[in-house]
Amino acid sequence: MKTYIKKISHTLLLGFIFISQFKRRGKVLERILSFLKKLSDTLDKATRVIAIPVVLVFMLIVFLGVASRFIFRVSIIASEEYTRIGFAWACFLGAAICVKKESHINFSALTDKLDLVIKNLVRLFVSTLSCVFFVFLFVYGIKLTGHVLPTYFPASQLSQICGRE
């Protein structure tokens, strides 16, 4: 009987140790997820703070370029280059904001008719496919940056990757 009680108490003790370790790991995971959520929210706020002036300056450059060309008959030579840079930054920052809010373009006509489980599986598949595509873009973006690095805009003499040498 004593050995049976010892086995039960030993099993219970191991169970409590396992549960406490699991809870501790769960708390660590919760802390990591909490940190990642705060980091994501902070980066989203920073992106919004950066995106607003970029878009405003981009629109101002376009307006001044068009106004100077049609009203004063004088064109601002580098306005097209600055517009191109501003447009690219505005697009990428806006896309980042839309992804965070999940307000990017999606076609939900088919997924609205699906069962919840299948809808979640389709969402997981699309997210996985998107991640693969983003890795592809990242790898080839680095290669493209290497090719564009030695080129400059003709009027502003800015590097195509937006830096002066």
C-alpha cells in the first residue's frame, strides 16, 4: 500500500511539475506575443506618422510641378524624380498600413459562402502563399538593389536607392 501511495504521490508531483513548467512556458509565450503585438502597434503608428508627411510632400511636389509647368511655363526639372520616389514610398507605406488593418483588397465572394473551417483553411493557405511571395520579393529585391546601386537620377543626381555618394 505504501509503494502504491508513493507511486501516486510521485505521479502527482511529476504532474504538478509538468503543469507548472507548461504554465511557465505559456507565460513566456504570452510575454513574447504581447511584446510582438506592442512592437507591431508601435511600428504601425510610426508608419502612419511617416506616411502622412510623405504623401503630403508627394502631392505638393506634383501640384507645384504641374502649376509651374502650366502657369509659369517653367518646369521644375527634378520634380518628376522626386515624385517617383515619393510615390513609391507612399505606396509601400500605405500597403503596410492596409495589411496591419486587414483592409487591403481581397475577393470575398467565394469565401463568404464557405464553411467557417474551410474559410480558415483558405485564409491560412493565402497567408502562407503570401509569405512565400514576400520572401521571393525580398530575395529578388536585394538582387535588384545590387543592379540599381550604381545608377543615378539625371537631374537630382540622387542614387536610384535614394542616397548621395
